[in-house]
Amino acid sequence: MAIGYRIVRRKNPQNSAETQYIMQHISKGIVDLDQMAAEITKETAFSEADVIGVVTALSSKLQQHLERGNSVDIGPLGRYKIGFSAKPLPNSQATSVPKAERFYINFQPGSRIKRWLKTGLTLQLEK
């Protein structure tokens, strides 16, 4: 199956007078947890409730461990860790307690997904 894309005109962020044309991915829709649980149920002995329960519990445990400062490696799904951005301090001895401005999740796909991405995927220009 091919990944759809379109060509989009954008202004160059380094030179606003210059126009660029870039490839942009076109999503073919969203697959939600219920749909994936139904598909997994057809391929395994797990019920939809089992699949949804495990994903919900996994999400909760992932959050708990990330909050403790751990990186979480979920095998083929990949590795997750917390990241944040903060304003720089005037020096290392600053008396104020630094505050994070924004938190985010760093995600590294598992080795199986990395190998799959390196194989090159098929692209198809959408009209």
C-alpha cells in the first residue's frame, strides 16, 4: 500500500521572500483503539476487553514510570522518555528554582520499526 502525498507551496523560513514546494503526507484517516482491538481479537485468543485493558494499563504504567524519571522501553513499540524545555539561567548558581515551560515525550521506535522504515516505503501522489 502506498503512502499518499501532495505538493504544497510554503515560504522558506530562512528567507520569507523565497517560495518552496514540499511533499506533505496525506492521512487516510484515523485508526482508533477500538478498531485495533477488534482486529487483534480476530488474530489472537484475546477479547477486545482484554486488549483495551492491557493498553489502558500500559498507558497508566508508562505515565507513572516517566513521571519518576525513567525511560521506558516497550520492546517492538519503542522507547519513551520525558523531555522538557526551560528558560536558560544566568549561571549555575542561580537562586531561583528553574521552571519547565513545556514537557514532551521523546519517542524512539523499536528496531523492527526502524528496519521497516529503512526499507523505503512506496509513495503515491494524490490528486
